[in-house]
Amino acid sequence: GLFGKDLSDAQKSLLITSGVTDLVVLTDNDQAGREGRMKIQRELSRMFNLIYPTMLKKDVGDTSVKKIQKHILPEVEGLY
């Protein structure tokens, strides 16, 4: 989790050394979330395959489990 709109250097380092190739990016569906998404795109798109599932609400925490299962999980199927 970002806990803000920026990845820390420690978070980036952890991702880079983790061995993962796909990152699912679920930032809030607001101005700060869009800015964070753009920054992640600029900083990490050359190292990772970035997946941006469609957000139905402002915050994924406001989305019901049923809607996540129906709308978000199919977009990341095979990545988990």
C-alpha cells in the first residue's frame, strides 16, 4: 500500500528486488490517485507490466467484495 500518492524509495527497492514482473495498481479514483498512477507509470513502466483495473468507486475500500469479484478480479485473472 502507498498510504499516500507516492512510492517511497524503500517500496520501489522492495518491488525491484522481489522478482515480480506484474504490478496491479489500484489508486483512488480522484485527483491524487490519478497523479500517483501517472508517477508510478513514469517510474516503473520500464521494469514492470503495470495493470490498472477499472475503479467503480472513488476508493477500492468503498467497493463491495461482490463488485470486486465481478469487475476487478477478472481484469487481473492469471496474475494471482
